[in-house]
Amino acid sequence: QGKSVFSAFMQNMTVDVATNSLGEGFRLEGFDNPPPVLRSFEEFLTQSAPATTHKKLKRLNLQRMDAMQFLRHFLDLHEPKGAQAVEGEGSILQVELQELVLLRCVEELASLVAACRAAPFPQQWIGSSVMLCFDSGARPAAADLAAALSDIARVHIFDWGRSELNTAATHAGLTEHDRREHAKYWNFYCQALAKLLYACCSLYVGRFWVPAESLAFMVWDKDRLTADDFIGGCILQVEEVAERTHHLKNVSGGKVRTWMRSDSEVTVSVRKAELSEASRLQDCHVATVHHAKNIPSKDAASYSDIFVEVSGQGQSAAELLQRLQDQAVRDMLKSSSHATTVSISSTEAVWEESFEFATLSEESKEPFVRALGIALGRSVDAREVPSIFPAQVCHAGASPDFQASQSAFAVECFPH
């Protein structure tokens, strides 16, 4: 409704095929109060571009993100160097708020999936929107957490301009062709909704499900129109480490060097953080990326645009370093990672940015498992979780396909 056939065709030929609409069936159209990392990426994207194009470039950047990408930005609470985090006395840690927000989004999306599956007639909610939101400006106090849990994050559906409610009476009056069209577009909507839920669950599993044995620090060169270039990384066992410099390794395990044969280095530290007795999490560590130097250029006409991704992994550092040539392993390291701001066109950078990591206690896994069961319409055991989200726990010899697992999940949520 409200859009001509020609307009719909032109949108499909231009916007849809160039964005995540083609990949997952939806695209990100807005981001209120973006974190400093996303702002730094946008600054890089619009650098040297005419001011009149900045708004369109930023919007296209959002539209091209897949769900795992924009969800990582959505949960990003870390502050760049020099900034002060807003928190009250006795507040929960950033990682605790991230876990609770993501769990609440999973629960609400799972309920929405179940409600859509139970709809007696196929709807036509073309162009409608789903919003995920939470208050990122302050963290609740640990003592007040129980009262805040149900309202800590929200999922809303809205924007009904081109949608219609298909009631029993309306459905009875549809022609056979219109019924098929309703069924087709309702299937598109439901599959996309289930894929969004799968991405939320994947990030939850990747960040909180398995105790971290290692921390990976992967250094990348940011690109505007193509995939980012991997420069090198270091992977450390999880333990307290004072500020220390490490050589970057490439996918073959060799040292990364500049064209002048200088060793590329990144300086990081790791410390433990205290959680309250009432916390749902355990084994909290804070990893800080301090600085990097001697970073080789990956671009033909300029220095690299450097940023670092940090992730906690359930495999040992030695195992991951041996398997770094495997694209599935590099995808796993990226999928649940945190990112620093980007240092534009440089061979060295100073970040002083910190990220928190922790793992769910066994008794705290039950709400997620229950939500998963609501979405799938069946009983789910916690032991099934690694098999439903294999890309987040990529074991030796396995090369899981995230998109295939995501599609299989969507089909199970909405069987034909």
C-alpha cells in the first residue's frame, strides 16, 4: 500500500540488492545515539567525500551491515580514551548490562516469533519496522537489578504505512492470487524475523556461553567499499597480564613486518574485575588495547586505517593460532568481537580502550534456553546450544556455515 509497482521495482533494483535486504531480508535504517566506534567508522567513510553526500553514505553504511555487525555496535558501551563512563555507586559492570540487554532482546524476539507462527492467517506487513532499544546512558545498581530486569531493553514493531491486518473476514474475501501473495510476503517477514533472532542468539552464545580460554586481538585495515583487510593478530591465554608488547602474526603464523622489515606490534594488558555475589556472570576480565606500531600499509596510495577487534574464545591460544588460516576460525573471532575506534591513515595508533569479558554461570543459562524453546516451539536442552549455533564454537576440523545454520533455524521456527 502507498507505493506504486514501479517504485517498488526501482527500490528492489537499487536499494535492496545493495544492502542487507538481499542477505538476511532486512536492513538497518536508523541508529540513535551511536557509540564512538561507529562514529569513527562513519568519519572514516565520509572523509574526503563532498559534504552533500555524508548523510547518504552514513545511511548506506547502516543498510549494508548484517545483523551481527549492527548488534555488536548496539551493545557497545566502552568509552574511548579520555572519556568518562556514566555510572552510579554500586552499578553493574558494562558486560553485565550487555548480557541482560541481549537476553531481554532474545526473549522479546522469541515471543514475537511464536506469536507470528500462531497467526491464523498470513499477514502483509511489508515495510514495517522492528526496533531494539535500551538506555545506554546509565547502568542500574546491582541492588536494584531485579526490579529493572523486565524493562532493561525493549523490542517494538511499528511503521505500518504499507501494511494491512488480515482478519478472517478479509482473508475470506481475497482471490486465490492475493492469498498466495499474502502467504509469500508473510513468509518473507517471518523468515527475516527469525534470522534477526538467530543473530541475537549467536552473539549471546559467542560472548557468554563458553568460558574463555584465550583472548584474540586482531588488527584490521578498514576499507570503504570492500571487505576489511586482515593485517595480523596475537592470541593470549586468559590470565592477568601487565601492559606488554606482542608481535603480530599473519595467518601462516609468521611475523607481520613493514616493507622496511620492522616488526609490527600491538601492546595490550589483561586484568581481573570483581563481580557482585548476585551477578549472573563469572570469571570477568578486562582487556585493554593500548597502542600499535609499525603497521604495514594494505592500501595502494595511503597508510592503513587501523582498528583492533578483541574477542574471548573457548579454545586455547595455541589451537587458534594453528587454525588461523581457516576462514571459519577468523569469522568466529570476528563474529562476537568488540572493536576499537579506527585510526585513519597511520602506521601507529594509541587507543587505551578497554573491553569486559565474562561467562554465564550454569544456573543463569536457563532463561536463554527457555526463550529458544519458545521460538522453536519445542523443548530445548542446554546441551543443544552449540549444535544450533556452531559458528560460535568452531571446533577443530569443523567449518560451519553461519548463513546455512541461520536459514535452518528460520525454517524450524516457521516450518512450511
